[in-house]
Amino acid sequence: MNLTNNSKTTTNTIVRKSTRPALVGEFHMHIDAQTLSTPFEKFLIETQNFWNSDFSGHPEGLAHRPPKKHLTMKTKYASQLRENFASILRYLEDNSEAIEGYIEAEYIPVDVEIEEKSFNPEIEIPFKLKLASLAPGTFRQDELHITLSRQQSDPRLINSLRDMGFYSVYMEKLFGEVEIFTAQGTRKMIRQLLPEVIIYLTAVGGAVQCSVKEERIIRWWMSSPELLLPSVINTVES
């Protein structure tokens, strides 16, 4: 993916500086960590507007370790995202051992709700994803997320999404536990898959409390170039 590798702590950014707030969409930042010090977690929650959004489980047989700690912040303002990211990097300059994991800042240009209707078993899956590992020190460019209710959605749809090659984890929401299906890779690849996924979910049915998001990576940091990251799309088989 041709991203820059910088010594022990690796960073990349395509955020542009601005002299005024930008209301162009929603921005998210996530902390995905295997270890997270208590002082750093307190700093994130009390001063950087993060909250705990830990995953509640995952299907068996994952190819990588899901993060043990997952924190989230959201804002409408690009300037706020930049300020928070800069503050976190300043903290980590003096506390580099506070985390084993990575930080990602994202822009959300697409957030589509899927209409609820009965599952149609005659609709075939549109593709299968073949995944590959990232080169050490590199990071994904884009993500596609499908979120739906685990208890209320049709299990045949859930099995179909897993068969298509989406990686998934569980998370508790106010209305119950959801399953979050994710595909990661280049921006070009994700933008090509988005309309196919939306068309498929709309046609096949079976999804309850379902949304589809594109989450573009605009800045990232990780504690080591050798950090084990989720696999990305290598090829798509029709």
C-alpha cells in the first residue's frame, strides 16, 4: 500500500491544515490496544473525549488478536480531530510504553441504513474476499463496516457475510449486541465494493438495525512496525 515507515513508532497522515472548523462529515478516532496503561486511559477519557467501546466477543478462528481495549471518540470537526491526535502524540512522546497497539483517525463519508425485510435465500452472494497480511510498518487506507443486530438479524445472512470473507467482532449497544463485519484495504478497492454491498444487503434482506459505513483512514500511529494488524483485501472473486 506504499505507506511511509518511520522508525519505532510509525505514523502517516493526509490531514490538511485549516484555519477554521470544517463541517464536512463525521470523524472518528479509535484506540485499539493489547495493553493500555491506566494513566493513558484516564488521559484519553478525561481530556480527549474518548469513551470505552470494548468489543464483547468474536467468532472463533480469527486470524489476528482482537484488541483487548477499544476506545472511541467522535467529532464533526476536522480541527478537533487534529488537535486531539496531536495531544495524544505529545503524550506518547514521553510515555511510549503506555500502549501496545495502534491509533486510527477516520473520516466517514458514507453511512447508509439498510431497510428491514425478510431474508431471501435465492439471492446469491456477490463476491468472496481473499485476504493477505500487510507488510510490516504499513497500514490500511480504508474500511467498509456492516453493523447489524446479532439476535434479530437472520442467521443465514450472518453466515453469508462471514462466507464472503468479512472479519467480524461483537459489541454491546443500547438495543442489544451487534456484529460488526469489516473489510479493509486500499481506498480504490473499498470504493468499488461499497455499492455492491449496499445493493446485496438491500436485495437479500434479513438485516435488522443494519448500517453500512465507509471509514477512510486519514491518520494513524502504531506502537511498533511489527504490530500484528488485521488482514486486508488481496483479491475479490465474483
